[in-house]
Amino acid sequence: ALFMTEALRSEMLSCRLPDGDGADEVKADDDDADGRILCKLQEVFTMLSGSLRPYVDPTSFWSILPDPWSNRRQQDSYQFLGYLWDRMEGALRRRDGAAGAQRARTDNLRQTLFGGVQMNSFTCTRCGACSQRADPFSELQLPFPTHFTPIVEVLVVFGAEDVQPPAGFERVNTNLNSGRKGVEHAYLCIRRAKNWPQDDGGLLPITT
């Protein structure tokens, strides 16, 4: 999902971390954890952008992430995005030697991509006077309906436009490779739980 956000993808790929010789290359010192994480993420984005392979192995990226991100368990995507933003800011501060301008730039991009303004109106029931207050936000807390059957497994199938999902799965009709030339269609497939016991303390669903 982060890769499919064009502005975020462009920002990640455009970051340049000069090495000790001042060369304009995507490199980072071994002691610079932020820089190494950003470099590995750029490698993944580059492979997703230009590789003709039907899959991309993100093992090298996951291997340098600290806990809790390295255990490959289900994680909140927005929290992971915040973690990546912090790492990108840290890497660029090391490069530029100043935090203020770079932080303002990344904060502005974050607000542009994922933020908005919530307008709150207050109307007096007696006189009818109305006042408004604008509250900027970078995330929305939305309640998920609980009456839908939980999704317990997700996979991607590759093939022609009419490729069928595996038995027991539903295909989401969005080609993940849309706009990429010379590659197969890629479709997200989901499997829903059957007769999911709401009070079961077992395996948690991926989403509701």
C-alpha cells in the first residue's frame, strides 16, 4: 500500500544519502541505522518499480528491522508508516546536519498525503449562533463493523486477466500490476473464516 502511493514512492526513491566520499549514492554508514533502513526500503521500492520478476523477496529489508517489526507478525500499517517517517527524517538529518528544514518538509508531505482538516460546528439551540473550529488531523479513527466475516488469509495470484483464485478464496478485482508493462496481472485473494466464533481466543483475524 505504501509503494502504491505515488508521492510517497517518489519521495522515498529520491532520497540520496552521500557516502563518506561525498558521492551521490544511496549508501549509509554501518553505524547509521536510520540510513540503512532507508537504503533497504529504497532497494525494495526499486525492485517493485523495475523488476520483471513475479515476486520480490523483502528478506534483506526485514532482517535489519528491530522488534517488534522484525517478527513478521501482523502490524498496524499506520504505525509502521510513522516508524518509516521517523527513520527517513533521522537519515536525512544526518545527511543535512540540520533538523528544522527537513522535518518541516517531511511533515508537510505527510500532511499532504495522509492529512486533512475536520470542521466542527457548534450551533446554539436558543439564538441560532454558529461557530466553527478547524482541527487538522493525520489519521482517522474509524470503527470497523463487527458483523462481517473476518479475513483469515490473504495471498496474491499471478496470471492472465481471467486468472481464477484458489479454492476457498475470493479474488479482489484490482490488478496490483496495473500500469506496469511486460508483467503478469496480479490479484489479491482473500479467504474468510467460516462460522467464526466471536468469543474464541485463538488465532486472530487479519482484519474485520
